Amino acid sequence: MPLRLNVGVSKKLGLPEYSSIGASCNLELEVDSMLIHTDLDGLHEQIRGAFVAARQAVNDELARLQTQAPPAVAPHAGAANRPTQGSGALTNESQARSNGARVGTNGPRSRSAKPSTANQVRAIVAIAQRQHADLEGLLRDEYHVDRPEDLSLNQASAFIDQLKIASDV
């Protein structure tokens, strides 16, 4: 009896004027259920391959969407708490930091963001090593940084959660 494997990847990018675009990809495939008993490493390799394929599809779609993004519209006076034009996400001025950096984007850490902690960096490295993951590649693809030390506190926390979820698969 085949084993059904469902893998999903979602990613959202912030755009100017507090709008955003997002993409997700869910793959469902069947694998030989005997791999759990006979070739666990082979099963993990197939799962990782599905994640890589889904992540690449999401990144390709986001790149395509960014080239089609409509030009930013100047906000009207008093529009601070009203939705802005973009992907339909509700935003307001409280989401901007005093230096104008967007909150919650996957881009490089801004100067005002709290840096990742030493414990977070150790956890990221340990989990990635245990999974035989390409840590540098994941950091570059997801957060556009080269080292876990370059992540913000929130980014490091989200990345640890992402790695843990991948290890539970």
C-alpha cells in the first residue's frame, strides 16, 4: 500500500507601501510505504527533495509576481488604518518601525531589529546538522543572509520552527 506524502511551502514578501505578495505550493505524492522500514534515509531524501521542489516553485512564483506588481499608490491623508492597495493584506502605520523598515519581512535584518541570540544560533546549527540540511542555502533562499547570526530575533525564532517542522516530517 503506497504512503501518501503531503509537503507544503508558503512565503510572503513585503512590498513598498506596506503591501505584500505571497505564494504557496503544496505537493502530494505517493511513496513506497516499505521505505519506512527498509530505507528511512531514502524516504527522508525524497521528502527533502519534495520540499526543495516546492520551495523553488514558490520562489519562482514570487519572482514572477514581483515583476508584475502594480506601482505603489500614494496613501491619502487619514488612511493610516485603512487597507492599502496590494495583495489585500490589512496594514497600518503601526507596522512600520521608526526607521521605515517593514516588520515581518524575510529580508536582511534592519539595524533596529534585535539580533538573534547565541542560543538561537546554536539551535539552528544543531538542527540543520542533524538534518544534514544545506544551512547556508536555506538562509540565503528564505532570509537573504549568509549566517544565522545575521538573522533578527524573530527571524531566528521562525527559522527554528521551520527546521523543527521539517524534522518532524
